[in-house]
Amino acid sequence: MLADPLARRVEDRRLAGRVARVTGSTSGIGLGIARALAAAGTAIVLNAFGVPEDIAAAEEAIAGRLGAMTTHSPADLANAAAIERMVGTTAHGISRDKVVREVLPPQQPDKRFASVEEIGALVAVLAGNAAASITGASIAVDRGWTVH
């Protein structure tokens, strides 16, 4: 059996202390995103519908193999009450305050330009092996102004 390539990067914890809610995260691309964020140190709130066995397998793929704090929420993101219940979770050490602070609010643009350090950080990521499949892409480093 081949070694899990993400498990080799567990020592790379550059996102330690953060929380991410990943939708569609019990299979496919969503699970791949959740695993990559977990390998970088992020606590994960899996958000997907599914059969209990698939959810358990996704949790094992993240918590068991990568050691990340993980919880699951079946919240329907079209339902405000369901989102509030998801935010109220404290399972596996992920506090409600942390979810409210880091997962739910979209980052609003502020009135400053991206710093040279922020641009440099993106370049460092894009120059690394993790970004090998990104070619010919335009990435706005404008603190959210493009979308507003």
C-alpha cells in the first residue's frame, strides 16, 4: 500500500489554530480540500449530507490519519436555523466562538492595498510543489476588492 502523501506533510502546520468548514466534504474534491487543510493544521468542520458510514470514513481520513480536530455538521446552508445550530457545535474541541470568528463571516474588503509580504507569500505558495497543477491562472491579491 502506498503511503498517504498528506500524512508525510503533517509536520507542515502553517494553518495551525484555524478552523475551516468544508462543504461537500465527505467525498471527492470536498474531501480532498478538507484533507489538505487538515494536513496543514486546520481544524475541520465537515459539512455534507450522506450515509453515516461515509461520514465516519471521512472523519477517519482526517482525524485518524492526519490528527486534525474534526466534527461533522449536516447543516443545510440554505437554512439559517441549521447554520446557527452548526455554529453552536463544540464537538472535538472546536468552540462556537472559533467557528463564528473564523468560519462563517466572509472577509470584507478593507481600505488598504495588499502588502508586499502578502503578495510574496502567495508567490511562495505558487512556487512550491503544492501548486504544481496551477498554470496560467490570474489570482487577484487585492484584499477582496475584485468581488465587490
